[in-house]
Amino acid sequence: MGHSQNLKAKAACLVELIDYQQDSVVSRTLIDKTVGTVTLFAFDKSQGLSEHTAPYDALVEVLEGEAEVTVSGKPFLVKQGEMTIMPANEPHALAAVTNFKMLLTMIRS
């Protein structure tokens, strides 16, 4: 994505790089390489990602708000300043308890 070029070699506030949109999940890719991706997400309250699996671990860092993360049927709350790792090949889902922003890092190798 061309927008990530203007982020290189400078300081940027993550929560200011993405905005909420009503009734939507917004994403912005910051790094997209064959070995992994780093993506910002903004979830409007009550929005989420339905249950799915991925063949690699995914690190979620909540930058603002709160989300309910469910891994293999077990829900738990992740709040601003906290992180979790969604393990490879285990079904997981996310739901916004409040508006929330997260940074998702996936390493593919």
C-alpha cells in the first residue's frame, strides 16, 4: 500500500493513523511482506471478525478500547495496553465491547 511509504523513518502515533467508521471494521496495512504483515484495525462498537483459523500465530495489541477475543470457544477480555496471541490453527474471533483499535502482527515463517 502506497500510504505506508510515508510512514518510514519517522515517528507516528498508531491510534491517529486510522479512524472509526459507523457500523464498520476499518483496516490499514502498515507492512505487507511474504514473511508477515502488520495491520491496524478500528472496530466500531458491536462489530467484529467472525470465527476463523489461520495457519500462523497472530499477535493482537489493543491500542484503544476493549475487545472480547474468543480462542477455541473460550472468551476473554483484552483492554487498552494489553495483548494476546491467537495460536495458529485454533479457531478465534474478535468482538468490539467498545470502539476499539488494535495492531495485528502475523509472522508467516
